[in-house]
Amino acid sequence: MPVRFVCEICKSRLTVSRRYAGQRGRCPNCKQRIHVPEISIETLVATSASGFADSLPDFRSDPFDEEPENTEVDSLTELQSGKSPDTPPINSKFTETIPIARWIVYTQAALLGIVATSFFVFGLAVGNNTGQPPVGSLNDSETVVRGSVAFRKNGNAEVDTGAVVLLLPVGNYPDPRPEPDSLVPEQFVPLDNPAIEAIRDLGGAVVRVDRIGGFQTRLRSGSYWLLVLSRHQRVDKPEIEKQIRADLGDYFFPVENLIGNRAYHWQKIRLTGGEQELSRVSF
């Protein structure tokens, strides 16, 4: 026999199976948790005073069959098994996965590989142009040449950062002779410089003194003119010896634009292979 009772919240008539008597469940109308009595309300009416019976709501057609609706039965079943009816169901949108085509994954991996390879090649090229040459790869006809440049300031030696060093192969001259304006320290152009390219085509080199006062380059062994143009030291009346003017005139024109009023050093050196440290140039 089912248990018939009134919801203590919304006063609706409810009917549930007797196996849920004494338990708590959810009202199918107001959705609030209520207590299922042990006995039906009719039994209470029969055994209670008439005043209590008059206060009860009017019993009309029973909205439930012998067995309660699935909503009430499910709620009571959850309560009986120990699960709280207040626990919301798991939202499936947080657990589902988004399918991605395999070709998209492969394409992204390929693009990452291309970017990594590009940076590696760029770093390798920059390292070869600016770093120290690998001594182990030198042959008998190559020399790694290093040196340093300084100038006097208030009686103290200071590094001549930004000074320009030219190594010109003896007996090998450019045709035509480049204009030297882009080689002077104040107007030095390190990239896309026709004057530098002309010297490199001869087998020479043009480098600048770094922040610690040093320079380094790599050349074939042989005889070179070493020309150092100071970045910081100036002279009032620069005098260019006739022989130096003649030697420099084989490489540049006009020579005066290269020397200007700055201090300079002119010397013939011999590169013999391996690593070679030049004497310090001081102005």
C-alpha cells in the first residue's frame, strides 16, 4: 500500500511507494527536500481529532499511481544509496574533447621545425662573422690575427673603442679605387659598404675595435699593410709622409678623406699561419 501525504513546503498531495517511508526525498512540484512519513495521511485523519482533519487540504483526484513518478523515485533511490540529491549532474561540456585533424598537428610541427632551423642557421652565420674563428679548422695558409688599440687621455691609457683597423694585402690593389669616406670611424658603415667589399675581394679585411679595445680577423698568410685609424685621438696638423701617401694612394682616393685630422698608425706586417698576436697600437 503506498504512502499518501502532504508536502510540508508547497502543501501538494503526494503518493510514494511504502519502501520510501521514513526517508527524505525531493518534492516533484516545489523541488524542495521533504520527509516522507511512516504512514499515510488518511490514517492520521482517522485517528486524529476532527479539528485537525478540517485543517488538511481537500483531497481531489490522486495525481500519482500506485508507484510514484520516475522523478521522485530517482531522488529517493539516490538518497537511499548515500548520494546527496543536491549534487548537480556533471556538465558534459567540461569533459568532452575537441577533435583536431592530424594534418593540422603535423603542419604546426613542421612550421616549428622550420623556425628553429632558421634561427640556428642565422646564429651560426653571425657566429662565424663576429666570433673567434675555430683555430682547429685553420690550414697552413691561414692566420687568426688579433690586436688591441689604446689612446692617451689625461696621462692614462684608454681603450680606443670604435677605431677602424684595415689590413691591406701588399701588392694587390683594387680597380677602381673606392672612396674611403665610409671607412672613417665617425661614418663607418659595417654592412653593404662597397669600400669594405673591395678590400675583401683583394683578400684583406676591415674590422672595428670592440668595447674592450681588441680586434680579431682571419686572413691568408702573407704580407699586409696595417692601418689603424683612431676614433678618439686627434691631431692639429696631420702630416702624411710621402711614402705613406703613395702606398695608401694605391688603395684609396683621395687619401686625405681617409686620414683627416685623426691619429693613425701605418705598418707592414707578416702573417705566418696559426694564431698571431700583434703588438699593441697606442696613440
